[in-house]
Amino acid sequence: MAWTETTRRQYRRDDLIYASDLRDEKWVLIEPMMLRSKRLGRPRHTDLRRVVEALLIL
């Protein structure tokens, strides 16, 4: 597949810090599958998006 201007725009990652960073469009698909924080106990302080991105590095 040759790179065209359309595909270059679609796959451009210049605005992301790391190659494993998720774009908002992909996070919208993943987020509903993540566990919700429980009502009881400590509130969650961990950003699950960053956890998923860290796993993508591996």
C-alpha cells in the first residue's frame, strides 16, 4: 500500500508523545470495557487510559 495524503493524515501521530498513546477515537471503544469504580471503598485515583497505554508499550 502506497502512502497517499489521505492515509498520511489518518495515521499521523505527531501530536502524541509516545507511540503507544491512544487517540480519543480508540479510547471511546475501549473505555466501556473497563471496570467501573466501586461505590464502597477508596475512590480510584488511577487513570485507566494511562494504564492501557502502558500495557501497549509491552
